[in-house]
Amino acid sequence: MEQKWQGPVEIRFVSSETVPEKLFVGSARIKSEYGKILKQVFDSGTEVFKKPDEDYAAHLAYAHYLGDKYYQAGPSADFTEILHIFAADSIEEAQKLMHNDPCYQKGIFYQDSWFPWEVHSPYWKTPAYFFEADQSLQISAGLKPKFPPDIKVLVEEVKIAISTPFKLFACFSKMNRGILKPWLAPESPTRSAVLIQHIYNCGGQGGAGPMGYHWLSGPSVDYTQDLTIFSVNSLQMAQMIKENDAFSRYGIFYDLRYFEWCIHVPFRKASPQHKATLSRFLNSTGVKIAEE
């Protein structure tokens, strides 16, 4: 019997959670003496609540009741700064959400900075509009095969359940838009080898994105800043991945700044090592959450 060829098959990962298309990054400093108390509380898991702890409990309750407006938010592990990722309709709305926070209004959070953010890696967390553009970039760069129009690619989807790892490391960097902009222009006749290497690192087989090292990664909308959050076990590994990226080696990423990051909001995404203490904070405000 003659066997019929069914065409190529592509295995594609799909996230169990939809990432909002509009995200805004807000970062701020934490008042030094306040951060030291919080670090001690979370490191020890103490159940003793003092005035500064009550302020942080009010912050958590405020964020909890705002629900999905906080896509992911929390402090650095040393409690010197916060990183909030907002799902909002505009940067003005996101700024208002932070500025109405009880800790911001008391000056505990201060010196905030902002940018609209796009997730580019891993591909199973990217919004649909960018996923299609990324696939085209990979095909044009020769990282994925281009089939004739009459060849239908069969896609088999594998759903990934998202759970927060024990350790996350964030890296902020600036971007040299002057070098990058000509390569991204639609009329560009060629793709720079540096851009191809970067695309491969984010989306190619064996790259940091598909290997799961990128928890969330991407540039500001204007390509002047970048935020990459790594799901790795150490700061040294995060540095190795980031600084071996072609964009770092050729100066497109520069002024790199790293810190260990802990998610506190929403509670269902909270970093495992802080969940019990977070539950006690929220319970102290009347928000009843069972410890896990």
C-alpha cells in the first residue's frame, strides 16, 4: 500500500496563562531602614508585626484587591528596590496604580521609573502579534525552514503549566537603538549576523528562551531599555546567559544591572520561599489566604 506523506510536524509550547499585550514596568527604590526590617522579617519568617510591617501589609492588601492589574510585582531579595509589572491600558494608569499605593504615599517607595514593555522571550509567553513577527524573523534568518505554500505544517501544541520557581534574577540594561534600528527596518535587505545570533538565543532550539532560562524577557517599546528576568539558580548563571548574548557582546545591551527578584503579587504567583510570610501579612489585614 502506498503511504501518504502527511507533511512536517512542529511541536509548539503553549502557556497555561495568557500574557497581556499591554505591560508597563515600574521600578522604585525602597527606603533603606524600612527595607532592612522587611528583609529581616522575610528571612526569618517571623510572625511578630510591628508598625513598618503593618505598612507593608497595607501595600499587599491594596495590590491584592487590584487583582490582575498587577501582572507580577515584588521586591529585590535584599529589599532595596521593587519591580512591578502592570497590566494596564496606559502608562498613566500604571503610574497612578503605584502612586496610590500606601507605601508610595508614605515615601517608603520612591524615585520610580517607567517604560512600556514587550515580552519577546520565551515565545510561549509572547503576545500573538509578536509571535507571528518572530516566526517570520526566524525564517528570514534561516533559523526555521521555509516551506512552499502548498506544504501544510502540522502543529502539535504542548501546554506548559506556569509555576513560579524558587529563584528569579532580573537584569535591567540600556539599549543602543542607533545600532539596532536599521536592522529592524522592514526594508532592510539583510539581517545582521548579530541580530540573527540574538534571535537564536531568544527563540532558537537550545537557546535561552526555549530552554526555559528566560522567565520573561524583552525591550521597552522604543528599544532604549531592556528587562530580562531569568529562571536560573544563581546570579552568575544569569550573568553568563545575558553577557554571552550577541547584543551584549556587541554593545547593544549596556549598563547591565542585576538583582535577585521575589514575586509577592499576585499571591498565586508568589515566590515559594516568601509565601507563608505573605499569607500572614495578608491575614493580618483581613484577607484570608491559606498558607501553602
